[in-house]
Amino acid sequence: MFGIETYRSRLGHFLGQIGPHMETRAIALQSMPRFPDGSLLRGESSNTVFFVEQGKKRPFHSMEAFHFYKYDWNRVTNV
């Protein structure tokens, strides 16, 4: 019940069980819309504006910060 072969066997069984779930997640991530760096995004039901940088959404913590960096409110996309 111990040793590398037992570990590999159990790991193979575990990965076999979660494999279909991981494939579904990968497909879901691929189908999500991608926004180019520099995009300004805001959810329809949210007041928080996000700046897309290196594929990650970075929130502005205040409207003062948004204006400090001289972003244009007309460039914000509602998603």
C-alpha cells in the first residue's frame, strides 16, 4: 500500500476521474471573450472599472485614480 508504484496508480486513477472536468473547464476558458490589453471594462451591474493588462483585469479603486491616469469614460465597455 506504500511506495512509488502505489502512488502512481492512485494518481492515475485520480487524474482519470477529474480529466473530463478539466477538459470542460479548458473549453469554457477558451470560449470566454478576450479583451486586448488597455481595454477598460465595467460590469452592467457594477460601478467598478477594470483595466486589462497582460490578460488580467485590474480594478480602479476609485474614480479619482481613473481620472488621475487620464482615462476617458467613453472608452469603458460594459460587459
